[in-house]
Amino acid sequence: MAKKEKKDKQEEPQKDRTGCLLKIIIILLIILVLALVGLHFYMQHSITQLVPERPEDEEYSRGRINVLVVGTDAEEYDVGRADSIIVFNVDLDNKKVYALSIPRDSRVDIPGYQNKTKINHSYAYGGIELTKDTVENLLGVPIDYYAVTNFAGFEDIVETVGGVYIDVPIRMRTHTWYGDIDLQPGYQLLDAKQALGFVRYRYDAGGDISRGQRQQQFLKAVFHRVVEPQNIIKLPTLLPKIMEQVETDLSYPDLLALVELFKDVDLETAFVSESLSGHSQTISGGSYWIIDEEELPETIKRIFYAQPLPEGEADDLEAKEDGQEE
């Protein structure tokens, strides 16, 4: 009997340790669940806070935000000009992205300046604020947020995510002031310098229009890399590195919430892209992109309304806008 009592006494500490460990595991699981619920609530709260207050008649922008992304050539010029201009209409409710590229040589009115000139001059004249005003004036839609980077920033971003996978459509080979571009066609992993060449190449039949399409393709490729499993777990350190290369009024929590919202979305079906239609024309010795003024309203409807409005609604909208102008 004495031996049995001794054996029981020896087993009690083991039971205590097991019970204590079980309690710790349960507590940790509860903390983890609460943290995940809190993170989900925080993400949802951040997303809802992204949408500014809108006038009731702005149907296109309910649940959506417009983000102006500008790539500059600041390495070549003291101030830098807008080398690429893309407006993203982000549909937060339906998890879709609509992108509109504006060719940098587009001949437009720049607020405060008398004569029409290339839209990329707006950045040199007045930085991102004047570029925002110019784009808003051209498209008639508000710009809610902006992001600006130079091409050195593009390289650093690509290095941060470990290169980007891109389907190069054609043979790209030329010599430029910033280095040689030499890419074979086909789907491949591009390093930072190769990706820079892909984004900047403009010596094909499409000129700046094809270039704008490649820039959109590049941005999609970067996002795909950011949300890959090996990178998504590094987001707390990855996003700050990316933000070091980008000037933006989107906060870190804003970007984190956007990544969380879109990380499982197939951008091949959820991403719609266009460029402003028009034609090239030489004016006073300068080469310009002349925007098709008749097509412009339809393009704006597709991008910022997501789809063409029914004929009756379109007429009502135009009548309302005419009345406001009067």
C-alpha cells in the first residue's frame, strides 16, 4: 500500500503540468481567435474608412476610390516629369479594379496655364497636386489618393519582392541613356533592371499606348508577387520597404487593408484596363497624343461607372450635368 501511495504522489505533478499546459494552450487559442477577429474588424473598418463622403448623385463612386499612380523620370531631370500616369478605380464592394492609362504626351489644359501642352509637364510645373488637378479637370472625376515613384523606386520594389513574372509580348532590344534593354519574348521572371526595361520600352508600333499597357501589366505582376505565400507572411516588413520607394497619401493600414481585401482575387478576371484613345500629331515641332473627345465620355463611363449606362440613364445624367453647368 505504501508503494502505491508513493506512486500516486509521483504522478500528481505530471498531471498538474499537463493540466497547466492545456490551460496555456486554450488561453493562447482564445487570444489568437480574438486577435484574428480584431484584425478582421480592423481591416473592414479601414476599408470602409477609405471611401470619402460623396454627393448623392455620384453613383459611380459609391464603394469605390480613385487612385492616381504616377511614375516620374526624376533621375533624368531636376524636378522630374510624369513619365507614366494611371488612374485606378478600385471597386471595394465587388473587389474589382479598373485602370485607365493616360499617355504622357496627351495634349491637355493644365490649370493655371494658358496654352495646351503635354500632360506630363503638369508634374514639373506643380508636382503631384497640379497633376491631380489636371487629371480631375480632364476626366471630370475626383482623385481620392495618389502614389508617386521614380524608376529607381520601381527597381527597389522589384528587388524587394524577388523579381516579377511577366509575359514579354515581343523581342525588346535597344540602347538608351539609362542602359540596354534586351528581353526575349515569353513568360519569365524579370529582375529589377529587366523589369525597368520592360516598363520603359517604347520602340514598338504601339508607342506610348503599348507602354501604358505594359505598365499596368507590371503593376499587376508586382501585386501578384506581394500576395504569394512566401511574401504575404512578410507583409509587416515588406510593405514598409515598398512604402520607402513610394510617396503616397495612403497610410500603411490603408495599404494593408487593400492587400488583405484583394489577396485572394483573380486579377486576370477582376482587372479591367484601358488607355485613352486618340492619335499622334505633330504640332509646332512637338509630338502629341490627341485625345478622342467623342470617345472620352464613353471611356469614363466604362472605367468609373464599371459599365456603360443604359441609354435613358445616360441621357438623364447628361441633362443633369448640363443643368449644373448652367
